[in-house]
Amino acid sequence: MAGAGRFAPSPTGPLHIGSLYTALASFLDARAHGLAWRLRLDDLDQPRNDPAALDSILRTLEAHGLHWDGAVQRQSEHLERYAAALATLHMTGSVFFCTCSRKQLRGHSIYPGRCRHRRKSIAEAAVRVRVDEAVCEFTDLAQGQQRFPLGETTGDFVVKRRDGPFAYQLATAVDDGDADIVRVLRGRDLLGNTPRQLFLMRLLGQKAPAYAHIPVLLNPAKEKWSKQTQAPAIDDRKPSANLRTSLALLGLSPPELDLEGLIRWAVAHWGLRRIGHRDRVFAIR
Ligand SMILES: [Zn+2]
């Protein structure tokens, strides 16, 4: 198989309806395009990780017939790759060391560029990438044409935090390149991350994947269903019912089939046009 799609949850809790819906969508999209489907755990934010979540996520995906290809990847095991990418960015003069305190940055929604001249390594500094006049344009397969002048939207952004960890944007750009991800299907709430990831990919000489940012599921209070909004864990004993619910939210109404048949049918009928581009409210009874 050439190229892959991927599902990249943070292991902070069990899957809920919102994350199962996204997992299913990325799975169907990859399979419908003849791609491998990779599973990667975005676990760089160590304090938020829940050791029990990993098992629970794998169990839920398996119970729902969403079988991933290859070994489960973990961002926490790719630190050398991120360091190598950062070294490349240093070599090309794309990054600088920022010693600004929170207080100094207060009131600035965009980084004011105070440390842009600091190219030599400084301990206890964050590393930021210079965006200058870069403009990121891409056609999102679900949301249409996008244009982000980085200087006005993200500014010089952090790729390595002062306290050590690599930023999610850098890790994701590097991992998507390494895993030959050619289609990224994820929630619309992550659209704002994409210009930063595309910009880093460009600096690192990587080919950009195609993106589709699909609508997110909202609870009746119009908040995204998530762990923070008390989304209940998926019940692994009812995989067919859960899949049918998610498929309906993706604009698909399958006939009566067993689990495997349901998945096969959904791959054959998959289409982004059926989903639309608006977030949808979903009440859990
Ligand atoms: Zn600074």
C-alpha cells in the first residue's frame, strides 16, 4: 500500500462518541482510497496521559472492527526524530531562541519578535520558528479553500517549549512525514493547527498530505463532545449500534448487516460530500 491515513488520539481517556466518529471517518476515508490506516498516540503531554487509556482505546477500535496497520506509534518514542528536525531548522536559520517571560508577552496576541536575533543556543529558552511573510494556502477537502497569512494569524510559533517538550505542531509534522501520511482526516476544531504543520513540513522539505477537517459533534449545550464535557465512554459491548450511530452522523444509512459487512458497506459508500461542513449537535440518551 502506498501512503496512509491515520488516527492520532491523545491517550487521556477512553474513546467517546466524538472520537469514535472521527476514528471511523479516517478509517473509512483511508480504506476507500486504498490506503493503510495508522494508529498513533499523541502522548507528548505526559502529565495528561492515562496509562489505562491506551488499552481502552485499542480495545474499543478492535471491538468495532477498526483494525490498524503496522505497530501502534507513540510520539513519546520519536524524540530523536523531533530533535533531528529541530537541528535541520537551526541549520537553515528558521528558528531562534526565545527567552521572553509570560509577563513580557502579555497583551500580545501575536509574538512581537523580540528575540528573533537569538540564533545561538540558550539554556532555559523556548525555540520559535520565524514565519516572516509566509502565507499558507491549501484546499481543505471538507472546508474548501483556506488562506492563512502566518504573520497575522499565528506569528513566530513555539516548536520546543522552554521546559523541554517538543511542541505538538513539530511532532505531528515530522510524524506525518515519516509515516507517509497522504490524507489527514480530523475534526474541524483542529483546522487552525494545519497552517503551522504545513509551514514546518515545507521548511523540512516534506510533501504535504491532503486534509479534510470534518464537522465536530457537539453536545446539546453546543460544546464539543470530549472528556472535558463529560462524554461517556463508548460501550464496547454494542459495536454495531455504535457504528450505526456514527455512520448516520457521517451521512450514511446502511442496511441490516453484521459488523464486518457494515464496515465493508461503509467503505464502498464513503464520501466526504455526505458529511457537509457544519458541526452537528448530538444528544446521548
Ligand atoms: Zn522572545
